[in-house]
Amino acid sequence: MVILKPNKQVRKAYPRINWDTLSLVYSTILDTVYKVKKKRNHIIRVKLCKGEWNWYSYDSIGGYINITKMKKINNFHRVLLHEFRHWIQNKILHIRVTADYDKLYRKHPIEIDAMNFENKGLHYTIRLYNRIERQKKIFVKINEYRPKSTKAN
């Protein structure tokens, strides 16, 4: 299971994001890649950073995704999905960053893979997030306690 843990600045910057639902979405994505019998929890910390660049901290003990403040929610999902792919490359697939990564950047195989994953998966990720949020609202309505009435169904 993937547990996304945003810091206070990220929660403040994106108040409409339900992080529990987002964690479920990313857990679903991870289940397609991480095929082991004994599942474990993976904690990914999300931090807000200043500047123009978003990045994943390779070879860190835990997973750290650094994002900048974005105006559009689609861009937020795009960046998070891209950096999540880097996390999968590092922690699950054990693909290491080579010395020429900074020189080649956009042409490096790791970056090309992350961009393809982001482009192909963005629509499905947003759609899954919205569906889970909608279903939660429906179950809140269904789960309301209604005392017995005099009428029978």
C-alpha cells in the first residue's frame, strides 16, 4: 500500500485534495507493478519546494517527492504521477540513476519512461480519483441511520 504523507505546506497549497483517496489510487497503480505475496506499506513524503523544478530524491532512505505550487489541478496530478514513476523505478524496479542523467536529462531512458507513463496514465489516474471520491459521497448517504418508520417497504 502506498501512503502519501504531505507536509503542512502541501496540505495548505492543495486543500481540495483528499490524500487518503490519492493514496488508494497510487496503491492501485503500484499493485500492477509490485507483484509479491506479502504486501508492505510504502510511505512517500510530499514536500512543497520553492523554485520551478519538481523532483524525486533518488537513493533516499524513504521516498521524497518535492513539488512546486501549481495553479491547475491537472498539472498537480501530472507532476505527482511523473515523480511517482521515478519512485517505482528506484524502489520497486531497482533502476539506478547513471552519471550521465543530468547531461542527457530529457533524452535519458529513465526520464523518457517517466514521461510516457505520465502521458498514458494521467487520464486514468484522474478518472479513478474522481470515481472513488464520488463513491465515498454515495456511501455517506447510504450509511445514514434511519430509525424504523411506521411504513413498511
